[in-house]
Amino acid sequence: MTAQQRRGLTAWRACSAGLLAAACVAWSAVPLAGTGGIGTVLVVAAAGCAALGTLRLLVGAPAAHPDYLNPVARAGQVVADLARAASWAEGVVVTVLVLEALHHSPPWHTGVLGAALLAYLLAVHLGESRARLAVLRPQVPLLAAGLGLLVLAVGAAVLPTATGSAADLIAVLAAIAAVAVGALALRV
């Protein structure tokens, strides 16, 4: 792979992670009404973390720079160092989850957000490590089990709180799935 192809792949991964982050922020912010000023602050913080996280993926690892840089290059270096300074993906996840908790969303809304956050974190991991998608192949059973547990949790939250045959069935399936996920995790 040539250097230009690597740069193109890096830009594509950064853009896909940035789009996933933007989708997660927008999804968790709707509806923003009723959250007060804290909701607006969290949306701005989440958007800032998403932008800086995308910039972090674009600038990559720090390069050796000379002792003297012109003011424009020095300002660019400062911005790049700021982007590398923190793990912005965790900031996106935390602010998005707090935003989601601020308003009453239906369970399926939160489930979709959970799946989107998982996709975002995988995109960030692949972008930071510069690894191929095949590196995740050993984790496919765990990812599938985790998504299955997410679906079961959403299904359990949708059911009425009264006990009954459907609720008992979901509880048994969730227990079996949790044991299966634990067995998969111990193998790895």
C-alpha cells in the first residue's frame, strides 16, 4: 500500500468515525426540549469532543518537528497536540449517555444509541490503531453476543413490569445469554 493510499484510508476512517459520532450526538440530543441549559451545554461538549476526536484520527501520531516553526505552523502544531492530548472518544460516549439519560426515551431509542456507540468505538479503535478490519475477526462472537444482550435488554424494558409468561421467558433467555457471553469471554 502506498503512502497516498494509507492517507486516503486514514481520512476515510476518520470521516466515518466523525459521522458516527455526529449521529450519536444528534440521536441522543433529540428531543432537547425539557433538558434546560444543561442539555445545550452537553450537546456542545459532545460535538466538541466528536470534532476533536475526528481531528485526532486525522493528525495521527506526533511527528518530530523542528525547533523553530513559523507562527502558522506553530499554531497548527498546538492544535494537533491539543487533539492528541486526551481521549476524546470517551468524552463523546459519556456526554452522549448523559444526554440520553436526561430525557425519557423509549427503550428502542436507547438500544439504537448503544449499537451506534459500539460502532463508533470500533471505528475509533480501527482509526487509531491503523489496523485492518480483519483484526476484529476473533472478537466477532463477543460482539454478536453483546448485541444480542442489548436486544434482550431492550425487549425486557419494553415488556410491562407485571410478571407473566413473556417476562419470565425473557428473564430466562437473558440469564442463558449472560452465561454464554461469560463463557465466550473466558475463552478469549
